[in-house]
Amino acid sequence: MKIVNLLFLLTMCFWGNLEPKEKKTLIDMDEERFNQQIENVKKMSASVAYNSKIAFFIDMKIKSGKNRFFVYDLVNNTVIDEGLVANGSGSETCIKGELKFSNEPNSNCTSLGRYAICKAYRGIFGKAYVLKGLDPTNNNAIKRMIVLHSYSAVPEGEQDHYIALSHGCPMVSETFFKRLEKIIDTSKSNILLNIYY
């Protein structure tokens, strides 16, 4: 009987001193994901000749009717602008809000990974920027003609329903594109764009 009581006492002392682990909210988890992406971009921009002050991030976990394209100040660690961005039609699944991704030509999918925003050119959507994929998940970007461009069907403000789809390009509103254009065109080095999920 004494042994049973002793075991019970030891068990209570051990479990009684454990504090419950703090649960993370969805917001905390998203912030943690975002911070990991920022660190990856900061490392890359420090080691290679990319813009080390500004980077663009697209969080594909956020539904397309909400702002999910973020212009980030890497020095002051703040979001300085944000807007809507379309995903590729091939990324849509039967479940709204759940996306799939591909680097394959003709997939019409969004490709995840880091991109260098390169030279501008005039195409069917007007001015657009060539995107060079820097990861194995997006290294077919140039072959697939994945570019950053605007499109009139992409609304300016957030809404409750999903927005227009692209052929895999990050496609933004004309107004937001003008704001991005000023940043890109005045940058002395290529800006990194990171699309993550």
C-alpha cells in the first residue's frame, strides 16, 4: 500500500509541475509562416545581387478575394502595400480555397517559389515583367511565359468572393500594378518575389 501511495505522490508531483503548452492561434501560425519566408528572402538578397530593402510576397493560403500580395520593407520589417492577386486556373481544385501547384508547361498553374523580377516588356496585357524562377518548383517560369502583369478584371478592393483566374501568372489590378511599377522601375537591382503556400 505504501508503494502505491508513493507512486501516486511521485506521479502527481511530476504532472503537477508541467505547465500547459500555449496554443497557437491561426494568426500566430500565419505570422510564423510569413516570418520564415521573409528570412529566406533576406538570406538570398544578402548573398546575391538582389534588392535587400524591398521584396514582394504572395501568400496563396489566403483566398483570392482578400489581399495576399504584400510589398515588404526588409529593413524596417513592415508591410508597406498590399493588394489582390489572381492565381492560375490550373491551380483550382474541386474544393474552394484549396489550391494545387505545378511547374509544368501548359498546366495553367501557379508555381511556388522565389522569382527575380526582371526586364519589362509590352505584351497583350500592356506592360509586364519577366519572372525568372529561382527554385526547382518554378524554374520553368520563362519557358511558361509566367510574368507579373495587370488585368482589368482584377478588382482593386477586397471582396467576399473569388476573383478572376490567370494562366499561371501573378495577375493584379491596374491600379495596384501602377504602384508596383514605380517600385520595380526605380530599383537598382532585381526585386525578389516569393510565392508560398
